[in-house]
Amino acid sequence: MSGSAEDPRIDHDFVWVVEDSAEDAEAIQRALGRTHPGLTLEFTDRGAGVAERLLEATRRPGLVLLDLHMPGLSGAAVLRSIRSMPELNDVAVVVFTSYTAPDEVDATYAAGADSYIYKPVNFELFRTVLKGAVDYWQRRATGGDEGPAAQSPPS
């Protein structure tokens, strides 16, 4: 989340989820529905056009949860596309994936990811991890990012 003045179209209670797995999308919906019932979630199962739709949107999400391994345009390509558009600097992009290869983690951060989070298999842990990520990015967006616990994003 960079940029000196926050985009007034950013809605921090709005999350876009880019996830090709229907099972994972349902788990995200259930988890965030329980922990953050006030969030508006929008799901897409393809990476193609995500950055362009974000750019054109009159209401932009404060957070994009991005899977990396999808058919067609990969999550890494979506991330690079989002980060190539300075107008989208205030949109936090959190990679939420099942892969933990160190080279992939490093490459994802180098491409501009705000966080890289591993998807736990256990639903309770899955929900806890998602809650922590959304809480962190919402707190940071509203200026509540002081203190040592809030200085590093969840990973």
C-alpha cells in the first residue's frame, strides 16, 4: 500500500478474491462471512482482465486476495499487471496460495505483493489466518498500523 494520498474510491470493506478453485472460494466466503460479516466480497475465477477492471472500477477494493496458480493468466502475471498501474498503488494485494516454494515467495514479493500467505488445510486455521490478514490490512488502511505487532504483514 503505497502512494501519498489514498484513492477516495478505495473501499476497505470490499475484497476481491481471485481464486479458480470453487472449494477454496467457498471456504473464503464462509470464513470471512463468519469473521467479517460486513465485508463485501467479489469473486472471480480468472486472472484475465482483473487489473483493467480494478482500474475502471468506480469502487475499488481495499484488498485483493490472489491465488497464484490459475489456468490462463497466472496470479503472478495478475500481480505484475496490477503493480504496473500506479493508480492501483493503494490496493493491497495479498497472495493466498497453497504453494510455499522459497523462490516463488521471493519472486512474489519482488513483483509487489503486500503479503504472501499459505492456505492452511484445516478450516479453523484457514479462518484464523484470513481474519488476521483482513484485520491487518484494514487497520493499516485506517492508520492503525503503529506498534511492533502491526509493523509486519502476516505471512
